Amino acid sequence: MAKIKSLDDLRKIRESTSDLSSARTGQGTVVVVGMGTCGIAAGAREIMNSIMAELARRGITDVAVQTTGCIGMCEKEPLVDVIRDGSRVTYGPVTPGDVATIVAEHVVNGRVVDSLAIGRAD
Amino acid sequence: MQIYRSHILVCGGTGCVSGGSKDVIDEFQKELERRKLDKEVLVVHTGCHGMCELGPIVVVYPEGTFYCRVQKTDVAELVEEHIYKGRPVSRLMYAGSEEMPVVPHYKEIPFYSKQERIALANCGYINPDNIDEYIARRGYEGLGKVLSGMTPAQVIDEMKASGLRGRGGAGFPTGLKWSFCAASKGDKKYVICNADEGDPGAFMDRSILEGDPHCVIEGMMIGAYAMGADEGYIYCRAEYPLAIQRLKTAIAQAEEYGLLGQNIMGTDFSFTVHIKEGAGAFVCGEETALMASIEGRRGMPRPRPPFPANSGLWEKPSNINNVETWANVPRIMVNGAEWYSSMGTDKSKGTKVFALTGKVKHTGLVEVPMGITLREIIFDIGGGILDDKKFKAVQIGGPSGGCLTEDHLDAKVSYESLTALGAIMGSGGLVVMDETTCMVDVAKFFLTFVQKESCGKCPFCRIGTKRMLEILERITAGEGKMEDLDTLEQLALMVRTGSLCGLGQTAPNPVLTTLKYFRDEYVAHIKDKKCPAGACTALVKYSIDPAVCIGCTKCARNCPASCIAGEVKKPHVIDSEKCIRCGNCKEVCPVGAVSVE
């Protein structure tokens, strides 16, 4: 381990570990993946992995990724919800190739990806 | 650092470990690996969440779902349902009351909603064995701030302005205490952490050391900088093996980062810290006895002055503070004195941690702002009395404290208000008693404790407490005389004034407060030879009401002394001569035919 020589060193460690506090406060943007039987059968695990990989690649730590059960729109699975700025947008069916777009456009920049969105709730 | 989508926090405090939380952690790890989720879900062991009665506690983030009494066998279901499918398992969630059947979120639980967690901010939230988690929560930032931009005098001024007072019990202003040691001349000074928590029922300090050891170390370092010390001792009782183990890990990690050692953060400030394991003598919580014990001598108090600030450990200027006091220091430095002093009352600022135990529904560890009422602590946070019995008294401040009654429930908790009522803040033990508790018996319990723990140096404490105890034993055996009460009061005053240290000076408090607020119970024991609460076995008599008894034989079968006779379907009779007054028959009787008087 490198020695901590200044407040800046301390800050660097804090930034690299900020995932700890963000994952444990449950605030900010939330991405929810449908993991009912229908979602899992349609490949939701793969979507989950892509989301985790994309967030890691971008170094985003203040986004909470959650799972949820079947919402009823089984034919549109895998479903991914993005909850940001107080509104919830549902995307589906999502392919691993769509994940980068959803993260870049909606999660990071707050622009809903109209071509993939199928519903919105407040 | 690897990013995880979900964090499973499993309590690793002593209470939950004895409830099996280690197995739960292992099982989570196994189950997550089996489902190949171990790369996206992190399992963390944390310090005490405070709700020890419902342990083992598991909190799943980012949702913040609070699970209680989680067993190894529940883990597979939690992983499959909550982690994999996102369906929280309601059967394991905390159920508050009938009006509120399932409360899934941490923040909504009444036990936590009135709490203000500063000293306990990280307890139950971070992994105490990982310094990075502490740093993630602004750990060592207070130290960094102090070293990079504040003079020792400014640090002491900040402490004075915060209004923090000693959390070990006496409530001496911390900033003022530091200023004495800072002003004291000497080439070598020490800071000491008093972790010799000995009050029956108190476990605040243990939980802080187990759940957030770094905050205590950081607090000591800030104090050392302010007072010009370069070496510290943590005096922790050997009965706290988990706390000692976590402290050792914390010290090793801080040393690796260069946060302990020479030229910390590139400055001239150097600091090393040692752990001294105490052998569990109550008197070693007294500062001069504690220092004698560190030096390797017998733990006995000595007269003051000279005060430790002038001549302490190895006759060098020393400053000694309690665990909770040190734990508050880093937070005050990070957030400022103004923030801290905005909480609490006029003279008692900030928060206090209490160990809530006894006949209360939710026992555990709570941190509340000063100025809260005892009623709020016991009834809102603690959920009221167990089995909805009647509240009788609350013992506050351990063996040095006193018993307060129903009339005092609305008193605001502060150093001054509790002292005015005859109790003390103490280190923060709160033992709740219901109508089945005998107050004479309680006084006897605490006096037995201090009598055993008296170091024997002062005759008043050594012999006086012994004589007082003998009187109480006589009263509870039904052999008391009315003049005993006056003798008790006289002895109490003598022990109080004739003892050198806090142990003896406060030893009579439980007797004095019970005499003051529950004198009628003493009188009943002496005059009527009866124990109104039915607790003093020598004075109670069990009998079966023949009109109510259905002759089910249950009492006879459960009597360990075989002193209940009777035929099936006919009333039974207890032989009082042989009866050992264990109360089993009363417990098991399905129709309530057994009475005690």
C-alpha cells in the first residue's frame, strides 16, 4: 500500500472507494433489471452483466443497479427501467448492444432513448 | 476498486456473532459463488447496528432492506429471491407492530427514526476491518484538516466551541481538559483511551471499537496533536476480544498507510498507539487506577492533585478520554463545532449513546440527541415494556447511577437534569424495570457489584459498602428493622464523603435513590415481611386457589422440588416448607390458579 502523504492522497482513496457509500445510500439514479422467470429466460442476466460492465468501464459509481420481479409485460422482456430525476422510464426488449446507448444517453445525460422506450411512470 | 451492484451487510458485532452471523456470512459467500453472483454482490461484515435483540441483522443495499433474525438456512432464499429476482423476502423483514405489519426500510423503523448517529455513524455501515471503507466515509479527513491547516490552539478552541463533554460519565468539558494538558510543560506526553467499560449492562464502547475502530484512533491522534503528545494507549478490557482484534487490525492498516508512525502526512507530527489489555477490574476505569495498571502496578486510585494533565502516566502529562468521547472528535473536526453544538441542550451538546436493556421490547444500542426525554427513549425507540407490563423504574448510569420513576419520564436527558434527580448520565447504561422488579433487590444487586469491585484502599468504601450490603441482605430476607433505613442513609453519606475515587463516592447512589423514590417497598419488606413485586424469594409464598385449579397436574410435573401434591382433576396443594419459590408452577398453570404474595 502506498503511504498517505497529504489530504490529496486521502481524497484519491476516498474517490476510488466512493462506490461503498453510494451503493449503501440508495439515492440518485437507479437502474432496475426485470428478473422474473420471464426476464431471466429472455436473457436478463446477460443484460445485468452488460450494465455492470458498462458502468465499470465509465467509472460510474453513483448509480444503483437493482433487480425486480415480473411486471407483467413478459413479451417485452428483458425489461430495464431507468429512474432518474423523479421519473421512471421502461425499456424493452433490451439487447446487450442497447446497454451502452441507454447508459450514455439516459443514465449519464438524462435524455430518454425514444426508440427503445416503451413506457413512462412518475 | 471493483464495483458491486449490491452490498449485503451482515452484522459482526458480538451480539449477532453469538446469534450465528459468521455462519450467515459464509453461507452468503457460498450461495453467491454457486450462482456466479460473487463478482457483482459484495458481502460485508459490519459493526453493531444496535438492534441486538433482533440479530443477526442483515441489510441489503442499494434498497436498504432490513432483515432480522437471519439464520444460515434463510440465506439460499434471500439470494434467490432478493438478490437474483429482486423480490424482498417479507417474512424476514422487521415487523414493527400490528398497525405497521411490514417495514422494509431501515430509515422507517421507529427504533432508528428518532436516533441521531454520530459516534455510531459507521457502526453497522462499514467493514471495520477495511480502512478504505472508513476513508470512504470521510475517515482521517479530520486529521488531515487539522494537520494541514490548524494550530494546536485552534484545535482546542474548536473542541471548546463544540461543547463536547466527557462521555465516560462525569461530563467534564473535553476542550478544557485538553487545554490543561496542552499547557502542561514536558518533553513527553501521553493520550489515553479509556475502554475499560465495566458497568453491568453497558456495551456502547465495545460496539464502537468493534464497529468503527479507526474513529477512536483518529480522535486520539487529533487530541495528541492538540496537546503535543506522540504516544497513546488504549486501555481495553480483555473480556472484549473482538474489539481488541479489530483495533489491532485497524492499527496495522493505519501504519501501512503511514497514518500512524513518523511524520504523518508529511508533517512533523508523529504518533504511535499501543493496546493495553486490562484484566477486568471495575476500578481500573478510574483514571489514576487505569494509569497505574498500564504502568504494571496494581490498579488502585491515588489522590488528585496532581491531576493527570500535570503528572499522569509515568509521571508525564497525560490526557485520558473515554471511547465515545474520542469517537466524536473526528466528526467535529470534519463538520465543525457549530454543527455539533447545534444539537442538544444549552449545557449538554451533541448526542449520547445508551445501551438500552432490561424489561423493554427492543433492547439494543441507541444514539440520541441530548435533551430527548426518557419516555421517548423507552417507549418510542424501545417500543415500551416487555409483555405490556407496567413501567416501574429505569436505572440510569450503572452502579454509580440511580433509579428514576414514572414521574421522571418526561425529564430531558442532560448531565444537569439527571444529576438533579439523583442519578447520573454515567457511561450510558439504561436498565428498564417493570412491576415485577423489586427495588430493594435492585439496590442489593448494584451494591453487591460495587462491594466486590471495591479495591479496598479506602475503609469507607471497603467496609461501608459491606455493612450496607449486609443490611440489604437482612431486609430482603425479612429480618430488617425500621432503624436499618436510617443506618443505611448514614452509611451512604459516609461512604460518599470518605472515598477517594468515583467508585466509592457514587456507590451508595442506587441505595439512596431507591430509598428516596421507593421507600414504601423497603417498609413493606420490614414491617409486613412482604415483597410487593414478588421477587425476594424469602418473603414470598406460592399457593394454589382450589376454586380455580382444574387438577391438570402440570404444576406438579414441572416442580423441581416435587412439593406439589394432588390427584388428577382435583385441586393441588403446594407444601410451603419444601417450596423453593422458583415460580415454575405459576408460569405453567393454564388457568392462573397459582398466586404469589
